[in-house]
Amino acid sequence: MNLVKAFFHFIFKIFKTKSVEIKHVQRLSAFDTVLIKPSIEASNDLLKYGTILIVKDGSIQKWARFICPCGCGQKQVISLQISHSPHWSLNTIGETVTLHPSVHVNGADGCGAHFFIRKNQIEWV
């Protein structure tokens, strides 16, 4: 029985180490692409690692969507609508975006990433 326990402990240790290494290798320092699309054109096919997708309805900004920059692969949907709680504000200058306040990916499935997006740069907290 001790051999089985040791085997599972070994496998768990390898898995835990590998996932941490992968996570840090892929961590982004900036979004390299900003797409602004109307709701009808904003499909999941546009979401790529390093891209932030701003979804609009006419002149109203509705959502900021991106794959978490920590490398975990989770798709993030950030509400920009004042009628939603919580919601964020988004400023665009040319092809750069600033999102306020910070994004904290928590909850049951959250990876724990915490960061600001300022002029496409990711500032880790």
C-alpha cells in the first residue's frame, strides 16, 4: 500500500511542477492586438492569446473579452456596461486600451491572476 501512495505522491508532484512552469513561461506583459467589433461580429474565433476584443453596440462599449494573460487559458468577459455590477471603464487612445479598475480573476475556477491593463501593457499586482 505504501508503494501506491508513493506513486500517487510522485505523480502529483510532477503535475504540480509542470503546470506552474507552463503558467509562468506563457505569462504576457502586453496585449499585442486590439480588435473593436460590433456584437454581431464578435465571435469566440477572434479570441487569441494576446488579443483584447472590445465588443460594441453602436457607440456603446459593452464587453472587453480576452484570454487570461497568465497563461491559464481561461476566457475573460469584462462588463463595460454601467447597468451591470461590477463593471469597468475602458479608455481607448488610438490602438491602445486602458481598463479600470484592475482585473482579479478569482472564484471557484479562477486562476488568481490580478493585473491592470494600461495602454495595452499588463501590470501585474
